[in-house]
Amino acid sequence: MKNPLHYQLSEYDCGPTSMLNAISFLFKREEIPPEVIRNIMLYCLDCYNSEGAPGKSGTSCTAMMFLSNWLNRYGKVGQLPVSSSYLSGKSVYIGKDSLINDALHRGGAVVVRLYYDVAHYVLLTGERSGNIMMFDPYYQEEPFPQSDIILTAEHPFDYNRIVPESYFNRETQELYALGKTEAREAVLLFNEETKLTPEKTIEYFI
């Protein structure tokens, strides 16, 4: 069975929480090896703050790239049918011909770095009618001042925000903006047994 997606436990663990949520979104609970959970927590929270406190600047881009490569190799040796690829720079955007949109249309999950006051990791799980389905691991009860961002608790296995695509491609540090092009990053993840391809289904083309 699938588990509901979960929220971060501190101000800092959005990175590992979003990666664990991606695995939970793609796989059933009984399919997930404990080694995957252990290594996600082991590789993340690697940044030190200005006072030298470990983990209090969250997770670095380098750690996310390493983790993506590890998951991809883990899938190739047959431990879990997972595949992963790391994107950076100008390849990280939302819209036509985007690898992120393509992954979402094919049943994949995308962990992306964007802004929520500070740099922040979230999980993208779908796209529909110009909106992105997102699970933001930062728990919030009050609605956003932006009336076009929808908070929802009705889809605990998939998403808790619906965000218009127009928010993402901004190069600012405003809410849910991807920020400056050269600093962007995303991790695309698939369950290879459920990934939509032209050979598997006509839905891929719709």
C-alpha cells in the first residue's frame, strides 16, 4: 500500500523529506528497501550555517546530485526499479518542451529547489491545465495571500498545493520562484515499472 506524504520535522530537512516523499509517491510501502531511506538521510543535511552548526543550512546541490546518481545506480543493479536524473541551470524550467513537465506527464516525480523565504525543496507530482500539483513539506494552515495558490488536504498521497505555472520561471527569490537560471536544480525520478512511454500507452501523447 502507499503511505501519505509527510512534512519536514524541522526548519532544515525539506531536502531529505522531499526525496523520501518522491520515493513514497512512486512506490508502495512494502517495495521500499530500508537502505534507500537510510542513504537519503545520510547524504542530505550536509550544509553548515555561519556559526558552524551542521545541517542548519539544509542540503546542498552537490548532495542532491550525488543522491540522484546513487539512486540511479541502485535501480540499475536491480534493488528497486527506480531511475533518477539530475538537472541544473537552463534545463530547469516549467513549460513547453520542459523535461520537468515531461516527467510529470509520464508519472514521474520531481524534487525541485525553489524559494519559500529561503531556498527550499519541494516535490512536484503532476501538471494540469497550467497548474502544477506540488507537495510542499513545510506545513502551513493559513491560506497564502496569493489567491491563485490553493492549499488542499484532500490529496495526502499526491499533493497539498496547486500552483500556477507562472510562479516558477521567475528569476527572483519570491514565493515558489525557481530563481536565477544558473543556480537552478531538479531531480527527476521514475518507477520504471509504471513510467508511461509511447510503447506502453497512448496516454503519453495526450
